[in-house]
Amino acid sequence: MRRYVCSLEKMIIDVCARFQLEAKTTEHTGVWIGDNKIAAIGVHGSRYVTTHGIAINCNSDLSWFDHIVPCGIEHKGVTSLTRELGRVVTVDDAYPALVAAFEQQFDCTAHEE
């Protein structure tokens, strides 16, 4: 399971790189730019089936994070593609980069239906 989570993290790092952003992993799950989390990952496995979710902050209202401790991690912040790039990045803008990174990381071809 850990290998799968690492693959998802690498995929998100690749998405960020496609926007010329240097992202990394740390001892905390997720993907980070500096001390700010840009993406969260949640994975559940049962009987050889995984369900998962990733959340890349594209154009999120980050002010909501001022009211909580995101992911239970003290003294860290949250960022978005929009904040890092200084321009609006929508989910539709990020989608092609995500699909390309997914195909590369998992050596597959995605098909839309």
C-alpha cells in the first residue's frame, strides 16, 4: 500500500513540475511546496481492491484552512496552484497535466467515456 501512495505522490509532483513548480514529499503524507501542502492523498484497501482520492488544490479558497489544523499537522500551511503561480488555475486547466502524469506514472493510457 505504501508503494501505491508513493506512486500517487510522484504523480502529483509531476503535475506540479508541468506547471514549473518544485514539489516534494516529506515525512507527512501528501505533496508539499516548501512548508505548504498543495495536495492531500487518501487511500483505503480491502480484499485486494483500493479506493483512493487525491486532492490537488487548484483554485481553492485557502482562507477556510485558517479555521482548522489541516491534516492534523501543526505549523504547516496550505497552498494552491493559483497561489504559487500568481494566476488562476482551474481544475480544467490542471486536468490535462494530471492525466499525462497518471499515464506516465502508471504506464497506461487513459480513455475518456
